[in-house]
Amino acid sequence: MRKTILVLGAGLVAKPLVQYLLNQREFKVIVASRTLEKARKLIGNAPNGEAHAMDVADTESLSSAIAGVDLVISLVPYIHHVTSARLCVRHKKHLVTTSYVSDAMRTLDEDAMKAGVLFLNEIGLDPGIDHMSAMKIIHRIQASGGKVTEFHSYCGGLPAPEANTNPFGYKFSWSPRGVVLAGRNNARYLEHGKIIEIPGKDLFDHYWSLHINGIGNFEAYPNRDSLSYIDLYGLKGILTMFRGTLRNMGWCRTWKKMADLGLLDDAKKHDFTQKTYHQLLGELVRSKGADVRGDLAAYLGLDTRSDVIERIEWLGLLDERTPEMKEGSALDLLVEVLIEKLKYRNGERDMIILRHEFEGEYPDRKEKITSTLVDYGIPNSDSAMSRTVGLPAAIASRMILEGKIPVTGVHIPILPEIYEPVLAELEGHGIRFAETAEETIYGDKLHH
């Protein structure tokens, strides 16, 4: 009997996932989106696809839709995942998401096991491919009698070098609001046995440069809580555990200053109807209005010719025009501005970089392994971000429905029975890692 998959959301990363599943003719694929036209566009003329209009906030409609399928893939904002998950428990359906496991999702582990279903989360790029590719090497080191003593992992979704055409060195290939909100996250990691804690307000003070061969230098800064992965990855006793985000140079200083301005504030609501951007920014820096640019620089402790001031000016935040948005928070307004200014033009490619660095210790030697994935989008077609987020989730969904992942409860893809076949199939789609290793044996160095 044909299995049915419900895909919630038709946004930036949905297309490769939906296309992959439609190509598996044994599946029926229903795409549900608030905007019916978006869902229809994804389904196209596929005979095994259906497009439905649905608001995931309408729990009754959502429950009815979930009851009639075998597996749900949630690509909507993470705040809606737990509602879907509870309904999946009720109706005994599998669930797949590309988002981090929240505390609320984690509490459903036992319920999902009792219902005999799998809730597979963090099966995108970051999180997702990062976990799977890391576990493959960690398990290999451990199987050879080694112990991982240091692990650094970095990931960034960026414009390809030829599409890097704005002062921010960034364009949106996923949720613009998600990118901005990520700049407020607390972070912590382990460095040489010491726990480093960074409050969200200080996140962008804490960065360094990383060189990727053949591409250039990038800024790396901490991504959320790296410590939570020590036990999940089976790395008890590790000395350094760091997961970070990669951005082009200048990103961290700029976002630190934009946060200092209050542009990441989401609490206070403003009326934007009677004011220009110039006036609004003037209010933020308590300017008298005669020289807002100069007052902005003074407020931030910068020279008026600073690259940070130039980026803020390039966004149009010193323009004498009124925002299209009538009311909202400073963060709402910033997101609206960024969506317009930091978008990909026709024919431009994005690029994703995922880099792992391991140090392994064996009884007779040390080993340093570097594993790097660089993937580029296809001009006027799928972005690298949509492929690397969507395809792992699609492949895992197929495997679940084929009975190839015999686990239940709340999981992330760190089990060999999940990561080995998913990574192997991704290689067939051109998503593959380049690996280098350097061994030290009694003072000698060997490269291979």
C-alpha cells in the first residue's frame, strides 16, 4: 500500500526535499502551506503529489491532516514542531525535522516510544550533516583504539565568491528572522578542559579567523551549546569541544554594534508611520538631528569612516524615507530591511562550508584529521543550502518508511544505521567531504 508523507511548509529549503520524495513513486506527497500557490509550485504536475492550504496554527486542521498520513516532515518555524509532535504521538505517526531538539520535544521521547514512532530531529545541514559526518570519523577513531581529545566544527551558508557583492558578505538562503535571532543566543564550549560561557549580548565579541584552503579567511564564532554534544557524540573526557558559525570578515564587529544600537530588540513596539529611517536611528543614538551619522559613530565609539558605519548606511538606515512597515519592533524593521538588501539575484550561487577538525590520541601516536565540505548552489535552480538541508531529511524519511531505521523515540542522526546510508546517498548527489590527516609518531610527522 502506498505510504503518504505530509510536508509542512513550502519555504526556502523545501524544493529539493519535495522533488526527491516525488521521485520515489511509491510515496504520495502532500505539501501543506499557508500560501497554496507555493505548495502548488513545489508539486508541479507530479501525479503522486497534492498541494493543500493550511495554517499550522489551526490545530484541528493539522490533526486531521496528520491522521491521514504515515510520516510528517515539519519545515515550518521550530516553535510549531512540538504541536505537530504531540499530534504525531496521538495518531502514531513518524516525524522528521531539521531543527534542534528543544526541551519540549525531548520530553516526548517516552510518549513517542510508547506510540512506536520515531521523531528524528536535526537532520538537515547544521544541525544534521555536521552530526553525521562527525560521528563517522569519531566512530572510526574509536574503533581503531583511539580517543578524540579535541573537536572543532564550523559551518556557514554564504554567497559564493562571485556572488559576494555587498558590504555584509552575506545573503539569505534560509529564514532571515532566524539568522537575526541566532545573533542573540547564549553560547558555551569547552577549551583545554575549561568551560567558556558567553551570554548572547557578548556573542559577537568572541570570534577568530579561520582559513579554508582555496576560498579564503572567515570569521568563526560560537554556535549555541557545544557541551550538550559531548555525551551525545560519546566523547567523555574530551578536552576541547567547539561548534561554531562561519561568516565573511567584518560580520561580528558589525552585528555587535547593531546589537548595541538596540536593533535586535524584539520587545518594544514602535509606530513607524510618521518617521523616516534617519529619524528613527537618530532617536536610538539620542541625536539632536543635525548630524545623525556623526552622532551614530560617537554613540558606537567609532570613526565616521568606519566600515561598520558604512554598512549601516548601506542598509538605508540613514535614509530620509519612511519604512513600509507601519508598526513593530526594531528587530521586525531590521529583518524587513535585510530581506530587501541581502537577497540573491537571478543566476547567483550560494555556498555552504562545513569544516571538522579532530585530534585523536592512540597508544603510539597522535592524529589530526581535517574534513571539509564545500558545496555550491546551482544558478537559477536549487541553492546549496536547500540541497544540504532538504536532502538529508528526505533520504531519512524514505528510510523510515521503508523500515530501515528500527528505532523509536526522539533522536538525532548519530547512529551508524542512520548516518552511514544517508552520507553514502548524499555522495551520489555530489555532497561529499575532502579529508586530510596528519600523524605524529614519536616525533615524526606523516601526511596521508
